[in-house]
Amino acid sequence: MTQQSAEPKLTGVRNFRDVGGLPAAEGRRVRPGVLFRSGHLAHATAEDVEFLGGLGLHTVFDFRNAADQALEGPDARLPGVRNVNIPLTDPAEGAEFWRMVRDGDMAQLRRALSDGQAAGRMTASYRSIIRHRTGEHSRVLHAMAEDSLPALMHCAAGKDRAGLSVAVTLLAVGVDREAIEADYLTSNSPHRRYKVHRSEGAEGGLSPEVMELLAPLFDARPAYLAAAYDAIEETWGGVESYLGEGLKLADGTRERLRARLLED
């Protein structure tokens, strides 16, 4: 499957890419230059802002919550671009857990993350976002069907909340799961990955054992995306019911999305 040509060298923004080129139903492809994804824009350099500002963006969708924004900072402003914050997790949800990730000693990390617990937390999060954030995903899709493209979707790492939102968008316009997964797993490239933060003086620092314990939290794994699809099947019985009943997408809205997101 064909992704876009040479990627820009962004200094302060990780995991940026154009979703254009992914194959959709009836031999169509996602139109280049209309849907982008990335990690947060809080550390964007002046050169990054110049590049992003030249993409012709209408809207940046920021899926971080207030706690994320307090930790990383607000997005760099892109002239003439609307920034819409739609948190897909609550600030208090997991706040204690993420403090432990940054500050915890080895005993705490082992207790909380070993023996599959970290991966289990991620699959549960993906299921929860699909089941309980239908209103937010519906809002994003309806906005893009009307006037919000070209758009950039991001969260903190650009992997989980943005990854799910991109996946939902692609499902709505008929991109198959294999192509969605391939794009999702691209977030594992070393130059894309979120930079793990540990407090100065935290026991173990960023030692190999600590990084192994933390890896499931910062990996893009097929099992996580599969958990989201399972939640769709278990809750709505399939993608079509999820899109129609869960996200309230009428046929006309989906047709407008396809017209705006897919090549003719």
C-alpha cells in the first residue's frame, strides 16, 4: 500500500504523517493532503510551525485532556488554523497511575506493570474509548463531513487516542482493517515513538528493565487495535451498526466524508 512520499523532518513534533494513499473500497484511496496525524504540537519549533502552517489545515483536533496539556504544554498555534480540543480520556482517569510511571520506584513498577498488566491496561483503554466516547468520535466525523478538512489529529504520542480516531475515520470511509493496522503500527518506528519521561532521581531511571516494563504502554500493538474491533462487535454487532447507531452517521454524512476524504 502506498503512503506519501518523503516525510518532512520535523524537530519538535513526533509521529507526523499524511494518511493519504491508504486503499479504500471500490479501488479508491485516501486523498493525500486532507488527513494528517501526529503527536502533540506543544514542542513544535518555528520551522515546524512554518511547515504545518503550509499544509492548508482547517482544523487541528487535539484529543489530550487537561492533565496532558499541563504536563506537555498547549499546542503551538498555527496561523489561521482552528484548534479543537476534544479529550478522549478524563484528566483524573489514571492520573495516579501515570504519576507512578514517571516517579515510581522499581517495586511499584513491577507490581503495576509486570505479568501482562501493562498490556491489559492498554487493551482495556482501547475498549473503553470505543464504547464510551461515541459522542466525541461522532462530533469529529460530522465536523469533517462539513467543513473541518484538511485536518490534523493528535493526542500526546499520536498513537492511541489519535490512532483510534484515525481508525474510526478510515472505517467510516471503507478503508479495510489491514490497511488501518499497517498505518497504526507505523507509530512503532524509533523516530516516531513518544519520548518516555521519568522524573530525575526516580529509581531505575530509564534502565533496560524499566523500559521493558513500560514498553506495552508506549507500543502500538495489533492486540490493542483488535480489542477496539472486539468492542465494536460486542457492543453493536458490527461496524455498520457502530457507525449508524453508535456514531449517528447518516448515509448522507458518510457519503460527504467519502467525497472529501477519498480520491475519485
